[in-house]
Amino acid sequence: MSEGVEWGLHACIALDWIGDRPVSTAKLASTFELPAPYLNKHLQALARAGIVTSTPGPRGGFRLARDLSEVTLLDVVTAIEGREDAFRCQEIRQRGAGASSDPDAFRKRCAIARAMRSAEIAYRRALAAKTLADIRDAAERDAPRAAARTREWHQSDKES
Amino acid sequence: MSEGVEWGLHACIALDWIGDRPVSTAKLASTFELPAPYLNKHLQALARAGIVTSTPGPRGGFRLARDLSEVTLLDVVTAIEGREDAFRCQEIRQRGAGASSDPDAFRKRCAIARAMRSAEIAYRRALAAKTLADIRDAAERDAPRAAARTREWHQSDKES
């Protein structure tokens, strides 16, 4: 999994703490000392998924497109990593020794692919069961000053 | 996830069908038309994990080290992909705006990392709940001739 997932999740929670106004990629990148061009790529992916909206122009930037209670971990992982399963069946059962089999033998999806798919579903269900609001609330319990500190950082002149 | 997981799983089931004798990498690779050097790398990983044993020499090769009912999907995935979680927390919460926080704020693991860890555990539990014997049995139900076909392939002179 790319580091973009961690960046995207933190960016969404920071945008929630900052409030409903566009935040530039440079400013958001400075919040976590990230390279702005790479962060921008991931923010664009979140925008394509309808999680954030992008406003162009000198006072533009990114803001949340919906409440964090309506965004799950799965939404962000899928936006950044794509929809493909981790396991990709290449149907090697049909090659070599299997090549001359009755086509009926391959009517059902390969038993290995089915089992890997079940585990992928368990993973996605766990990701879908958690919203970014749940995570933000937990972060606020762990660090009661984090939200205020993020807002102060964004009102300061650090980067722009 | 690398294609090695699919290769390794099919190789274990083929070894079970072939029976308790060493099978050369070349022969096993020919079973699925795979490149032998890459397959060998994955078989070595399975050997290090105690799933197969490797016998050196001209009549050597790989055989199963234990019954397929004692090997789970998780064992093979871990042997080939390693033990690391898909999500790797880089603690970006401690940088930039977070750098001057009270250290207490970071006493607990980051809420994002905790949520991603829960999903990883759900994934691993699903993988650990399925043995290669379950998968072999399902494959035999789907394709009753597959086991015999694999044995015939290995008694023939295709590759060596």
C-alpha cells in the first residue's frame, strides 16, 4: 500500500479541523512536512472520488466535499489505491498440465481465487465499517490539542 | 501482492497431488508454464517457512513438509510476501503542525494506524481460517480430473 493512504487520511482530518475553506496543497503539505507535488497527486485522487473538492485560482485549494461521517476508510483506500484486489488471479490452472482439461473444469472461479476473494471482502468490510469521523474522534481523545494546533498552524504564515 | 502467492499456492496443491517424492523446479514450473528461476525463488521462501522441504542433487526437488490441512493461506501469503502490514504508519502526525505537541499526545498509536491494523487483522483471520486442504478439496470438486491430470503430467517426459 502506498504512503498516499496515510497522507490522504491525515489530510482529510486536517481539512475537517481547519474548517470549510479551501486550503492550498502547499499549506496542507507543510502541516505534515510532505512533498507538495506528491501530496497533490493524492488530493486529486480524493477529488475524483468526491471526497474533497478542488477550487482553482490563487485563493483556491482543497476542502472536504462531505462530512467525515460520510467517508469511510474504504473510500479513501479505494480512491488512492484503486479498486483492484491485492490478489490477482492469472488462471495458471489452465496452463501446462491443465491446458487440455475439459472446459467444464474451469466453469467456476479457481478455488484459490475464491478463498483470496473472501479474505479481501473481510478486509474491505472492516475498512467500510470505520468512518473518518470515528478516527477523528479517536484522534481528538488521544490528543485534545491536535485540532486547535492544526487550526493555529493554518492561520500562521508557515508556507502559504 | 506478487504473483508468487498464486504460484506458491498452486505449487503446494500440485505437490500434494503428485505425492510424497521430490519434484524438480523445472517440472513444477512446466506444470503451469511458469519461469523456473522465479518459481524457484518462491519455493525457497516456502522452504524457509517450513511448508516444503528441498532435497538437493540431480534427483532432488521439492516436496511438502506437512499435510495441506496444516498449512493455511496465511502461512503461504506470509512466507512469500513477508510479515509486514499493507499499511505502514510513518507517524506523520508528529511532523509540522504536530512537532511541538506534548509527547503525551503520541503515547497511543495513531488512530489511523489502529483502524488500518484492525482491518489487517480481519484480513489475516480470514486467510488463517482456510487451509490448503480446504482449497484442494474445493478444486477437486470443481475439476474431478485435475489431480489425475497433474500426476500424469509428472509421470510424462515433459521437461524434467
